[in-house]
Amino acid sequence: MRQRSGDVSLLRRLNSAAILRGLRESGVATLSELARTARVSRPTAEVVMEDLLAEGWAEECGEEQGGGQGGGQGGAHGDRRRGRPARRFRFRAAAGHVVGVGVGASRLRAMVTDLDGAVVAARHVPGHPSTPAGDRLDAIADLVGAVVAEAGLTVPDVAAVGVGTTGTVDGSGRVVKSVALAGWTGLDLRGELSRRLQAPVLVENDMRLAVLAEHWRGQARGRQDVVYLFTGSRLGLGLLIGGRPHRGAHAASGEIGRQPGDHWRAYRHMTDYAISVEPGEMRSQREAAEFAIERARAGDEQAGRAVRDFARHLGEGLITVVTPLDPELVVIGGSLSKAGDLLIEPIRERFAEVCLYPPAVVASGLGGECIALGAVRLALEQAERQLFTQMS
């Protein structure tokens, strides 16, 4: 059967996608290694690699010196002629960029990364829960434009913009319900931002992105079943099941809402303490918690009891999730995770008392950037799908 030019073009694209994927996964590879991974001949791999170099998707890196032996042994040895070094290549992460955005009640964060997730620019601006939805949307678009410009790019240059927001978010990027932000309930967030940004936009719930960030860059690396508890101005849950953030039948997985038994009203221990110590000082839940934690670290026994009661109360709430899900790890994130063992140890103790298989409990190290980082990971997944789709 005669091969048509279209067949040749398709085969070349498929070979290019296979070799680029192999390069992406291996980090650094020789032509022989890539040929073997992609199941093509070495001359084919060499032709494809020259195209990838010219298009900016790959770059040549340091050479490994040959040992004077003939080829045919695989790996770098298969690339050597006698006495010549093997050429080595890597994926060029700077060939593309994505943006991750975290939308919170009191702050907007955005960061630009290359295709390996290395941050090249980051910014944050204050916000307020009562800001009108239109003004908040404009602020997000302005922030994306500013952080992209700081990276030396324009918005159309980026492969995708990932956005994590408080509230229940459906599969189309619409905010089904939000109790934290004015005018956010019912908002087509993906559509509104797509009209303001000349780039593909993806939207997801902030807690699902936080646990995604932990799985990618944080304490949950290598874990498959994880419960993430966000602590700050509010409490939130993210669930990782089978290595993927769990959305639930109605995209409402992890929403705490009102619970019977008062399991999640843990902040009152520290707000009561703060009021008893300084009755004239008005503090938010988060500020009262931070005040109590600071005093506990300084040795105040009453503050220490308040923090411990807070942590034990969190543990009680977590047991209602941990017992049926049987996770291997619980991550405490958000701004109060800085309390470290003051929070972690009482939760561990409560799990040891009640759980058949107590999960490990750790504090997150990602801080306030966890949601924006998760949004970056979401955007990177989209960018990779686009890249390999267009190549094949």
C-alpha cells in the first residue's frame, strides 16, 4: 500500500510527541535512550530532536565523555562513536509558562511558573469579603496582567491560567455557592475571567487545589489517600483519594458547613481566651487564634490549654472524616499550621485514642501559597494536554 504524504506527516507528529514525552519524563536523556523509549530508530530520533531543538521545546545540555568503546550497548554508550561524547538533551521548561491564582476573602495571590513549575514571578494584593463581584474580577485580571508583565510576558503568551477560589465550584467553572465573598454565588467565574484574560482559564475549589499542591510539592508527595485541613480565618477540607483530589457527586466534597454535634466550632476556645486576657480588644477568629498561639509559645499556661483544647476539638471533627475514609496522612494547612506541634500533637493523641489505624499528622510547609500553587499544577496539567495534543 502506497504511503501518502499525510501519513508521513501524522507519523512524524506521533514520533515527535513520543520523544518529547520521553524527554519530559526522563529529565535528561541521550538519543539512544529516547529512541528506545519512543520505539523508533536512532536516526528518526535524531531528526525529531533537531526539530524540537529548532522549535525551542528541547535543549542540549552537558556532554558525557565517551570511554572509547563501540556503540550498541544502549543508553549513552549507544550514542557514542569511538572517543566522542554522547549528546544529552532535556526538556526546555522555559518554552512555556502558566499562571496560578488564589482567590481568598482577604487576599489575591498570583504566580507565574515555567513548565517545570519553577516560579518566575509572584504577587499578592489585599482584598475584602464585601468587594463587589465585578470589582474583584477586575482585580484578578489586573493582578494576572501585572505578574505576567513582571515575568517579561503578556497574557496571550501563557498556556493556561488556573484559579482557585473559595466556594463550591462545578465542572464548568461556575461558583455554585459561596458564603465568604459578596456576589460570588452563581457566578460563571471561568466565563467572566475568560472574557477578561486572553488565555485558557480553569477554575477549581481552593481546598481541592490546596491538597493537590500538597501532593505535588508538599507533605503529601508519594501519598494516595490524604485529608487536608485548612486553618485560618475559617476551616476547610480537601480530600485526596487514590492520588487525585476528590470532587464528589455535586462538586461539594470537603464542604464542612453546619455539622451536628458542634464538631467544628473549635475557635471558641481561643476567642474566649483572648477576650478574657484583653476584653477591650476586638479580634477575628484567626487573630484570636494567632494571639493565643503566640502566648502559648511564650509559656502562658492558660493560652496553652486554650490551644490544646482547640486542637483536640479539631481532632474530634477530623475523626468523623478519618474513620470512614482511612487516610494514610492528615495535613494541617493554612496560616495556623505555623503553630506546629502545639496543634499536631493533641490531634495525634486523639487519633491514637480512637482510630483503629491512626493516620500520620503533619503541618504543611506551603503557607499561604498553597492554593496558588495548586492552581499552577492545574494549569500545568492543561498545558501538557494541549502540548501533546497539538503534537499528535
